[in-house]
Amino acid sequence: METGYFCLMLLIITISTGHALTIENRTAKFEKTTNIELNASIEYILIYPDSAVVNPYTVKAWSTNADKDLPILLVVRQARQVSSWTIPETVETSQKNKTLVFHNTSKTLCHDNMEHIINADNSVFNVNPLQISQTFIVAISTSSPRNVTISIVLAEEKDFFMDKDTNYTVMVSPSQSRYKFFNFNKNVSDTVVIEVDSNDDVCLTVSVQDSRCPVMDSNKDIKYEGTYQTVNKKGAITIAKRKFPTGFFLVIVAKSDDYDCSQENSVIPILRYNMITENSIVSKVSFMVRDSISIYQYLIGCLATLSAVLAFGIVFTGITIAFNKYGTISKFEVKAITVRDYIEPITEDEVNEILLSKNLTVNTFAKYPKRIKQRAFNYLSHTASIALFYSIPVIQLVVTYQRVVNLTGNQDMCYYNFLCAHPALGFSDFNHIISNIGYLIIGLFFIIGVMDRQYKIRITKDNGIPVHYGLFYAMGLALTIEGLLSACYHICPSQSNYQFDTSFMYVMAVLIMVKLYQNRHPDINATAYATFSVIGIAIFIAMVGILDGSLLIWVIFLVGYFVLIVILSLKIYYLNFAVEGIKQFYHSMQKSGFCKDTFFPLKKARFVLVILANIANFSILGVGVFVYINNVTDFGTFLLGLLLANTVLHISFYTIMKIIYHEKICIESFIFGFLGLGFWITSTIFFLDAATLWTVTPAESRQWNQGCIFMSFYDKHDVWHLLSAPALYFTFLYLMYLDDDLCDKAQKEIIVF
């Protein structure tokens, strides 16, 4: 009766269109190909027997002579749903007004009784056959006046219900999507990882959808349901049982071109697998479902990390306190001193004396200890203010990103290492967040060490390098804020928020350079206002370069950086009196002309250092431009590398100059420097082996994804976080103890370099 009603409705529709139509019923069999020839005057209805199998069926239909303008219409009626499509099937591409035509199509028909099957024991499928019976009626028609042929087969979808740790392989194309079902039974953990691999370059969309029918399995609608990501060679999705308590469909659809995976309108070469039509795009996809880590492993990973960081901080803070009390600095005698509360303006004669002197000493630039202290603590207040106002919108933005990811299921928004991304507390990649705990805690422990040292030596005059703890406090706070912002960045890593991960790296790099210069030039050191203005400009340039790394941006940056280098070189060589120094050089040239004495530098060592620093900077610029042109790095990373390279140069130059002037490297500084170098080398190895790359498309980034390597919880970038935190800590301690050998030496005997 239902069949008669179905035929009657088709007849009414046909009559209403004004066409004479003959409807022919046929009985068809599963697994057997039915060949039909038809035109606009005849329509076929294939009636299949009821089936009691638990697997759904896939309709495969193809035609060699169907016209895309007057295609064959295929309508499949089940007990609870209707599916329809055309042969050939037309699929849109990323190019405007361009489509691809596929003569070979297939569609898996969602089982009408999925709910009964899901609730059963999937291991034996002990379900009443009456409850899972499937019925199929297939109507085939066309408006083509000429005869066209179609072949159709309704085949059972074998291995539709997936088991964990079992590898499955399917062939997909834009007109032939595939999907399978996975249920969280008692042998499966509460979280699973789906790994997807493909050996070709076909762009795919992999989607995880709820167990309800119908399944969104076409390019047009696959993004409207569940969680999805684009894949070309490698992909992974972590799924929690609480999100899909009754199981999920794993849907794989091939794109019509590679635009979504490579941002290029490239069509896959034809006849890839010797298919029937010339526009065939076929991909062989392998996938497997495996258990993710357990709650016990989560706890072990988090608690072990927290315990190790706390133990590290306690041990080395104890060591620093011991060094402060019994180390090299213990021979320094704390004396009550009288310092000036006002600043005497420097006279022209004093400026000329500074510019003409060949061997300057620290006492020349350490006349105002209180002023030094105030200017140093300005760095702390500026760092704290910037951290507060910078962090609040960052946290708000990245939490919004995470909510959008959770709501839309779009996993192309964030560049995670999906093969080692453990969700927790609403975050998709919790391990990359918690691994930043080292920066936060170790930064606080460093501040404690600085406080103890300040208690030991509050202020100095006449002997030793002038103390200025404000910069050390600022460095410790910057390390802590770097941990916070890095954690925020890893909530949803992408090009749009990469700035969050690097901003306080810029701050730390600049603070180190300022600190080293301040050691020997405390009175003429750059103010916090000027320093953070330069940092702000650098962050702005990095932002513009990340958003638009065009040639024009590079030209502007190179010109600006060249001007900055020239200005800094003059200020460093002329000891902050650049204008007076240039005037003096001009008068000398007028007096002596273009002779050797005019151009021969008075401060040879200082001149050589400035020249070497300039050569190094221009070399770094050249290398940076080369690697950027060859797409090896991005503008933001290049700028960060430039600052870090200058930091390394400053530390190296300062250390070498101490040795040249026969100053000792005290045992404390040697120990911390050795430890810092070891941690830097080790952590850099892990940093360079990247597991993600946001400069490419999400699909291409997933090709870099790697599995966890530490406690089944952390990947190589997490290890970088865990190792670089103590590396920075030891670097700061190295700088803090670097001049302790001079603590009892008169400032008038300490050379300025």
C-alpha cells in the first residue's frame, strides 16, 4: 500500500508538470547491480526487500552518458527519511562560477533504527530483527529527451561500527563521502583520539557528529554539525564521551579543490586512480580510534609538573639565599652612607672631559645612587602597569575564542598539536596551558631571591657596581607574565594572537640589555619611559608585519631599524652625549681637516664593540630577510629572533670584556651561567622541532603534528616550556651575580666598557 501511495504521488507530480510519464516498478536485490535505461517519458521505481542487518546500506550509482544540464534524479525513500541527489553530481569549487562534474556517486543511508542499535551491546548486536528492519524504495527519473543509462547497487556498509585500535581504510571523493559509527562502550575510556592519515594531497573535511540521523555528509552541510577540521595528509580529533554520550559518526568528505587546505585554487590531477570520469578526485584515507590518556595520567602530569617546579624553586631559592649570605658578596661591608637628594646639572667641561677621556671609570656615571634606584624601580612599575592592562583584554579575547571553538566545532580556528592535545576544564589543549606553570612560579621565586639580596645590600656608593634591583624585579615579573600570556596564547594558537606569546619576550630581552648597560652607565642609562616606548613600537611593527608582511613593510622596517642602530651607536660611543660628540668631531674636522687623527677613535675598545655590534645586526637582518623570502619564518618570529640575538650579543660582549679587563667571573655566576647554557641548548632543541606552524593553513600545520613524548601528557613544545623557564631563571641569576667579584673594589678603579 505504501508503494502504491508513493507511485501515486509521483504520478500526480508528473501530471502537474504536463508530461506523459510511464512508471515502471522493479524488484531489486541487495549487492546486485541494476542497469537501467530511461528518458523523460519513463521513471523507474526499485523496490528492495526488507533487511534486518544492523549495518546501513550504501547506494552506489553511476552513469557514463547522463547530461549535467538534464541529470538523472535519484530519490531514496526509507521508513523515516528521504535522500536525493543527481547523476552526474555537480560540485562547486573555490573559483567563482566554476564547478566540477562527477558521474560516479554514492551515499550511505543512515540506519532508521540507530537508536535501538546504539542502546544494544555492540559487541554482539543482540537486537530484535523487527526493531532494526530497513526498507528502501529508489525512484529514478530524468528530464532528458534522449536515452541515458544508469547503474545502481545497494550494498551493505561493512565494518560500519568501529572498534578502537583498529585501522580502517576508505576511498572518498567529493561525490562519494563515507562515514562510520563509534560507540563508547565499557571497554573504551571517556576520551578517545581519532587519527586520520592520507598519502595523497586531496583536501578533506573530517567531521565528528552526533549519533542522530540524518548525517551531514556533503561539502555544503558538513560544517553545520559537530566538530570538524580540514585535513590533507594528517589529522587528529580528541573526543570526550560527555559531548557524545551515545556515540558519534565519523564523516569524511573530499573537497573539490585544494583551496581550503593550501589556499591555492588547484584542482587535483585527473585520473588519479583510473576512475571512470576525467574529473575524478579520489583519496585513500586511513583512520583509527584509540583511547586517550586517563584521568590518572592527567593528575600525574599536572601534579608532577607542579611538584617539580615548586621543588626546583625552593631548592634554588635556598641556594641563592645561601650565596647572598655566604658567597662572594659576603665580603662586602655594609656601611651607612650619605647620598645626595638633588641632581647637579652636568657642566660643559665635564661633558668634554667624558668625551675626550680614553679610560672612563664607573664613578663618573654613578654620582646619584638614589636617582639610580628610583629610575630602576620605574621599570618595575611600568612592567606591572603594562602587564595589568595588556593581560585583561588578552584573557577576555582568548576565552571568547575557546567558546567559539566549543560552540561551532571549527577546529581550524586554532593551531593545536592535535596528536597531543588533552582537553580539560573547557580548554581544548590543556597540557599546553599547564606547561607554562614554570614561568609563573619560577618568576615569583626569582623575585624572592632578589628581595633577599636587596635586604643584604640596600644601596651602594664608592665601591662595587651600583645596585639597581628595580630592573631585576621587572625581569622576574616579566617572566611571570610571560607564563600567563603564553598560556593564553595556547588556549587558541593562531596568527591573530601570536603577539600574546611574544610581547613579554620582547620585554625580557630589552630589560636584559638595559640591565647590562646600566651596570657601567647607571646615571646615563635609558629611562623606563624611553625603553617601553621602543618596546611598544617594536610590538606594533611586529603586529603590522604579521598581518601584512609585504615588501613595503620590510622596507619601512629596515629603514627604521637602520636609523635606530645609527642613533644608538652614536649614543653608546659618545656615552649619551651624541649631539655634543658630533659637534666635537665637526670642530676637530674643521681644525685638522680630513686627516688620520680626525677619524681615529679615542675610545678604541668602545669603537670596536660598536662596529662589531653593527656588523652582527646587519648580518642578522640579512639572514632574516633571506629566510623570510624563502618562507622559513614569519615577521614576528624574525623580530623576536633579532631581539634575542642582540641579547645574546650583549651578554657575550659584557662577559668577554670582563675577562679582557682581568675581572673575575665569580663562582656563583659561573654555576648559574653553566646551568643556564645547558638548559638553553636542551630547550632550543625541542623548540626547533615544531609540532605546529601557524604561518600555513590549518591542514598543512597538522602535517607537523607529533605525539606526546613525556609522561604521555606533554609534547616537545611543552618540554620547551618546562625547560626554557629555568633557562631564563638561571640567565637572570647569572646577570645578578655577574659583578659580585667587584663588590669591594673602588668604583674609580672599575673600567666602563
